[in-house]
Amino acid sequence: TKCFKELHVHLAEASKQGKVRYALRPVLPSGCQATSSFCGSIGAADAVTLSGYGVELALKNMEYKAMDDTAIKKGVALEDPKTEDLSQEVRGFIFSKILERKPELNAEIMSFRDYLLSSTVSDTLEVWELKDLGHQTAQRILHASDPLQSMQEINQNFPSVVSSLSRMKVDDSIKDEIIANQRMVPPGKSLMALNGALINIEDLDLYLYVLPYFLDNGVSDYLICFLTLMS
């Protein structure tokens, strides 16, 4: 157009000064084709294609890098205090006692407890601190209000709770019971018990083990026979 030359001069100068980013794509408007030469009108009727439109280049580094991350502080998902025994000592504090004395400060106390637990994540454990780790883990699970939930959280977040587990005082009765069970069930052997009674896993009979359950819960013999016939 007539004003393009003047506008181009100003934009080019501003681009040299770094004020704007100016990209020139010569396009001949349809109204100017009559006043232009044949070479200048080539491509005027075609659509203008944007470079790179619809194209994506994704680069991913697949190289394995080994690095020491002990100095990296990251947020750790701690255990839910609702499924954990708060009577366990954490850095010298027994939070169940503190909560009994100051119930109105429950949020502040639990935040302080989470801070103490998170501060143990980066601690380096010595070899002798690992000798009772299995017993300490079993003790925390047994003392939790929801043992299955506690076991799941420990399995999924073991590196984040191993420091607090290693500082637990092991109950001798639990340790003795674990040792006795290990002697009764050696490595590689499987054992199944129902209400304390051992079951032969090589010859399982569903009705043989379901009937005592019905009897213990007050189901009549007549109904049991009826259910057996229906099956």
C-alpha cells in the first residue's frame, strides 16, 4: 500500500533499537494486483501459511543421572496421625500426653509433630540403628488404631518414616512373640490360621471352615443344612 513504505521505515528503526520485534512477510492485497507487475502478484491469491503451525517438537532426556540428593529438601507425605499411636515417642516428645493437657492447641501440636517427623527424613541411619527395624515396624502397626491402613502407609512411605521407626523403643513382649513365630514358621513355609486354629492349606474345604463360623454366630443347624443343599 502507499503507506507501507513509511510505516516500514519506522518499524525497522524501532526493531534495530530493540523496542519491538518486527517480522516482515510481503503479501500483496487483492486491490493492488492491478498496479503491480506479474512477479509481484505471484502468490497473492493463495492463503498465507503460518510457519510451524500444528507442529510440535518434544525433546526428552532419557539419560540416567546419578546424584546425591541428601541435601535436597522435599515435602514428605507423613503418616496420618489418626491411624498412628500418638503415644510413641517422637524426638523425646509423647504427643498423646501433650494433647491431653492442651487439647485446645491440637492443630499447633500436630504441626510441630509433623515438623519433627519431617526433620528426621534426611538423617543418616547408622548400621546399629537398623538391627530392630523390623520389630519396630511391626510394633507401630500393631499399636495403630487402624493396623491395615498404618501398614499400607509405612510400605508406601518407608524412606520417610524409617528414621522415626528406628527411634522407637521395642516392647520385649512383641519382640519375643515375633521370634517365637519365626521359629514356628521358618523362611519358605506358609501357614494359615482361622480364629487361632491352624488350617491345612494343602487340602482346603470351604464348607469345613465356613460351618464353624455359622455356629459361632448363632446360625441354626437346620439353616446350615438348607444352605448346604442349596449349594
